Amino acid sequence: MIMMIKDRDRDRKLEVLLAIEGYIRKRGYSPTVREIGKLVGLRSTSTVQRHLVEMEIIGVIERQRSFPRTLAITKKGREIIEAYEVIGT
């Protein structure tokens, strides 16, 4: 099944991915759902949660839902971040 993502949602997911990466780099552990929302300007934790689930399905993050702060960026996610950094600069 091919999953089509709207440009706006794709941009927001990239923003979430970059926020997670920056937070982990700065603090050494992953942000909570609420912290991600604050970082990217989303008030609704359910919207953040939806993005995280979709990002997990796409394969750019992994997480253990039974534990807090267990978000990890996958190899695919790191490749996207690196590509963004090359294109964005």
C-alpha cells in the first residue's frame, strides 16, 4: 500500500523529526509528546501523536510505547535529516 502524504503534513513531519533530533542532541534523551508539541507549535497532543504514529509507520522513528522518552531516529530518519541539511544550506 502506498501512503500519500499531503505536502503540509510532510513538512510538519520533517519539522517534528528535526525537533526530536535537536532535542536528543542537546539533552541526550528524547522529548515527550507535549514537548514536541511546544517545539513545533502544536497544542494538540493527539495531533503530535498522529504524526509520531505515521512517522513510525514510514520508518523514520522507533519507540517503545510502554516507556516514556524512548523515541529514536532510525537510519532512514537520519538520512532524511542529512539530506535536508545538504539541501537547506
